[in-house]
Amino acid sequence: MTIAYLFPGQGSQSVGMGRALAEAYDAARQTFEEADELLGFPLSRLMWNGPADELNDTLNTQPALYVHSLAARRVLAHRFPRLRPAFCAGHSLGELTALTAAGALPFDAGLRLARKRGELMKRAGETSPGGMAAVLGLDIPVLEAVCAQASTADEIVQVANDNCPGQVVISGARPALERALELAKEAGARRLIPLAVSIAAHSPLMRSVQEEFNAAVNAAPIADAAAPVVGNVAARPLSLAADLRADLRAQLTSRVRWTESVRFMTGQGVTKFIELGHGGVLAALARRIDERIAAFSSAAPADFERLAEALQ
């Protein structure tokens, strides 16, 4: 029980994701086929062949990441049937995936909720346009002060993702975001990276769709989790259905407390993290948060061969 499963969020996608896994393993191929049938269109074809701009549309990105991660999870269960995680955790959209992996949300209902979440966040970006930017080299207290100084009553920017020490994403109204980036530069930020998005995820600009998202979460058949899920907002293990729903709802406008989540798990004795899904971003972040741990990406057939050697 020293292993935790991690599930990536938006930004980890790329054309071709999942294809090799589906070609190598029946469990993965069947997962993609099931998703295509549930959605009523060939999501797998879009994931494997593009075009990239269509895959990068948040409406498609979120279900694509969900499906690929759970295809990898099913391959992991096939290859290592006795493996059990101490915790599951997902970054942003990945929290939905974590619920399914932990037995709290059926695959079909989770897929529909991922699609709905993408649809609602896209709409929020159209009705309340904003932006996001990564800030390297400043810690959270400094960035919180920067965001507070840059915000006004009508234009808010806030910390959106605490990814790892020295790598933080801020999100909000564009004028406030631009002011915050100037202040961050003055405060000594090593690098400022505006993200190529038109939505301000994990900020108050998502409030326009909050009520509809709450209704979708409340209607989803979420049950108690078999393995604890470390929530993005709580940064603590959640098992009861009511707590899982509350974290999902709050997450839409709240910070992803990823550094705290990983540190909590390592504090509970986790020494190995297995990222299930595309990109390898979370495995890299985990190693930066705690250099003592081992972290593995499991997105393609070769990854599972390396994992087999590591788990021997």
C-alpha cells in the first residue's frame, strides 16, 4: 500500500494519444470502442488522427483524457491484477477519472460528466473570457499577494494550480491577469508563460456555469470510493460520496492544491506514483515535489514493460 495512482488533466493531450495502447491490449481497445458508442461519435478517431485544434477544444479534450486514462487503468489491472493503490488523485479533470478508478463513479456516467464539464467550461469561456498563465520561480504566498494587488471588484485573478514548488498557474480576467504578470515580473519571477487558452479555469469566471455543473454532479451516480481519493480542493483523502461531490463542485472555481496533495500522500507512506494517462506531466511534478519518490508514466505499451521491471 505504498503506491498511488495519478490521473492527468487538460494540457496533457496530443494527437495519437492511446492508439498504441489500443493496438497492444484488448482491454484498452474495448475501452475506446465503449466510449465511442456511449458518446455517439468516434472520439478515438479524433484522438488518434486529429485534427489537433479539434482535439484541443475543451469539449473534446476532457473526455479524451478521461478515456485514455481509464484505458491505461484497465491495462494496469490486466497486467498487475493484485496491485492496489493506497490513494487515487487526479489533476483538475483528472479528479473525475480518479473517482472512476476508485470505484466511486461508473465509466459511462463519468464519461458523460467529463463531456458535460468540457461543454460548460467552454461556454463559460465564451460568456466570460479570461486567461491563464504559468509563473515560474515564485512561491504561493508571493503570488497570492500579487493576485490580490492585481484584482479589482470586477476583475479577479487568483492562483489556479499549485503544481509544484516554483511552478504555479494563475487564472482570471485578462486585464487582471496582465497586471498580475507585470507584478510577478517585478517580484522576481524567473519566467512567465501565458497559456494558449480562452478559459479561466479554477477562477470566479467559471461561476456562470456553476449551477448547471452542480446539477450534473448531483445527478451523477457517485458512490463511496473503494480507495480514498485525494481531492483537489481538500488536499486530503475523501471516501464518502457526499464529500466527493462537494470537492468536484468546489473545484470548478477553486485552486488545485496539487503540491499539498502529493505531500500528503508521501506523508502517509506512498513511495511510488503511477500516472495513468497521456503526457507524463504528473509523474514529473511528483518527482519535483519530492525527489525521494519514484514516479512512472503509464500511457503506452513500453511504459508498462518498464513498470513491470520496477515493480519486481
